[in-house]
Amino acid sequence: MGTQMDITYCAGWDPQARQPVGAMSEDRARERDSAGQPYAVLLGAGGRRRALLQVSWEDHYLGVFLFDDQERRARSWDYRELTTGLLHLRGYEEWRHTSADEPEFPERGWHFTLTSTPGDEGVDVVLDDGGSLHTSRDLAEHHRTLRRAEFGDWSAYADGRMLGLDADGELTFAPAACAEQPGPPTVPWSVPKGLRPQHLDALFTPGSRFADADMGPATVTAPRTAGVLRLPTGSVIAADPATLGTRDEPFTVPVPPGEYPVLIATAEWDGEGWGESTAALLRVLDGPTTSWELAVRPGQDPRLLGEGQFYGFGVDTGMGAFLDAAGRDALTAACKDGCEEGETTAPGTDANLIAFHSGRGDGAYPVWIGRTVDGEVSCLVADMLVLHGARPLPPTPPDTTAFLSPPPPEDSPRPRPGSPGDSAEAVAALIAGVADFSKRLRR
């Protein structure tokens, strides 16, 4: 026997009212799907809501949420389209509530988190159930992969078994009675995204002004030239010069071989009498930068980053540097005891690096690749994040540059996708095993 699912197309879900917001017609939702724009799908059956799908193909994202009996989102799957037509599980979360009036996503209490990286055999899991257990477990790749379905084929993401309905019955879908709200929808959710660059051009524009929540106002001063970097291969590495080694790989985007200046951005805090280095720029072209993207190394994919995360270069000695991959080994020996800001050349070679102070010291820092309107690399910027969250003040102009993310590759390995019901049962079995292990550890 089949089950009819009531479908509500909307902008999202209001957890306080426990109602959909921004109701829209099926045709309007289909248009947004084709354009890659975000929208949501609410699935109901048996007199209550069962699941919420959040879709944003422009962000390569599908979010699947299952409701409990109180219509709280209690289980969530975060999928990313890393390969065309395939959705890879990035993460799973589950919350167990202690009372019917407890809000969703409680900060305390039973909470399970699973993090998956495509290509890895295992997954990282964290269970908070009075203590905190962090471990890894095996989860077959087909339980971490779904096929991207055509619009309207919602059982490809949440089937009857996953929704607690007839496991063998077919799901049919019918639009629920809901008045469409006029005007452009206001989407009440956002895709968890990695860090985005902010006001990078302004960091190198003297007179730009910012207000930091902790330090107060700051004024950008004239950038200084740290040296000219020789790039015989164009394969750029950013790293701590004192800990340079084979693990420091070049970025996947090269620049044309040549010699390029490196500029250090600085800003002074009003009334403090001192300032900081805020960024280092490797200038490749003199034209304006119209877009930015995160510089990555082989195996890194920005679409797998969570909110505010980034891939960066690590710093242990308070210094960073740009260099060509061809000079890495020679410069490793030359910088084993550290180096000062500016140029360091490996003895007996033409290999050099340009070093700079890493903002407020040790940690990790992102590098952004700037491109011209024609798509050529204009620069690389090592962002010290000193002014990343600061508010721009006049006369700082608005930042109009775009942020780009890579398209799904066409030639990646294509794992066999599984079904949502099989995947949900596999995750449930994994959770049961981890919970049992946690109990035995506390005995």
C-alpha cells in the first residue's frame, strides 16, 4: 500500500512557530531549482510534518531534516554536490530531547555529530551524552552518497523507510493547500559556508577606515614593498619559512612564471600609536580584481568547509612567506633558524622567498586568489584576519568583488549511490554502536 505525502514548497521553516514561511507554488519552486536559487520542501504524512528539504544548487547543497513528534528538527544530513549528479554526505547531526517543550538544537544534552570526507574509508564522530567521546568509525561510501534527483522526486532524498512509513509502499506526492505569498521570498536559512574574503582591496588602499569590535577604529596606511619574488615555475607556496618542508605543497592554481612584487598591508589603531600587518599581496597583474576564490592545495575542496572554516597555511613562529615550489628544498635549509621580514635567498641559488609577519602570531591564515574580469590571476593575498570582521567606515567604499567556488568536476571517481533508507539505518546502527561503546567506557 502506498502513502500520500503532502508537499509544501516554501522559503524555509520557522522553528518557533513550527510553520513554513514564504509559501510558494510548485512552478515557482521549480523555477528556483532550475536557477540554482535556494528554496525548501516540506514533506508531511499522517497528520504531521515528517521532513524538510533545503535546496540550493548554486551552493552545491542539499540539507535533509527529519522532524520528531513535536515537529522539531531532530536529525539532519548535509549533502554537497562535489561530482556532477552525485551528492556526498558532508555531515550528520542528531539531537535527543528530554521534554516535549524543549526547543530544537539544544546547546546541552544528547548530541551526535558525524563528519565525512569523500574518499576516506571512515568517518569522524563525536557523541555528547553526559561526557564527550570523539572517535572514528567505518561507514560504507554508498551510505554517504545519494544521486541528485530531478525536481519532484523527493523520495530520492527521504524515502518511506527513512520517514518511518511503509517501507515497501510507494510514496506519492500531492501539493498541500497553502496560499502563495507574493513577492520575492526571504529565505530564513543559509548554507553553511567557508570563510569569505572581506575588503581585501581596501586593506591596500591608504586612508581606508575600519571599526573593530575590540580594538576600535583603524586607518589603513601605505603598503610597503617587502621584495620581489622569483617564480620560475609559477607554482606558489605559502608557509611558515622556519618550518618549511615537503608537506607544504603549492596551490592548485599557478601563475605565469616571472618576478612579482610582494606588498605588506598595514593599519594603525586610532589613539594607540601602533599598528599591525594585516595582509601580504603577491602582485601578478596591475588590473583591478573583480573576484576572489580560496587558494587550495591538492585534495582540498572549499565546498566541504563548514561555517567560517577555511584551508590555510600554518604558522608556528609568527612569520609567513611566499615562495616558488622549485625552491622549497633549498629554502628549507636556508630558513631552518627562521628569517626576517623581506627577502631571503638560498645560498648558491636563485631561489628566494618573501617573508612577512603573520598578523597576531601563530595560527592558520587563508590565501585568496584574485582574478580579473577576464579570469586571469591578478594577485594572491595572505589574509592575516586582523580586520576580517571589522566594520568599514567612510571613506572605505563598498566591497563589490564576487566570491567564486569551483564547479563540480566531471572526471572524479563515481561511487555507487545508496538509498536514503539504507543510509539512515546504517547511521542509526553506527550511533547505537558508539553509544554502547561510550557506556562501556564509563563503567
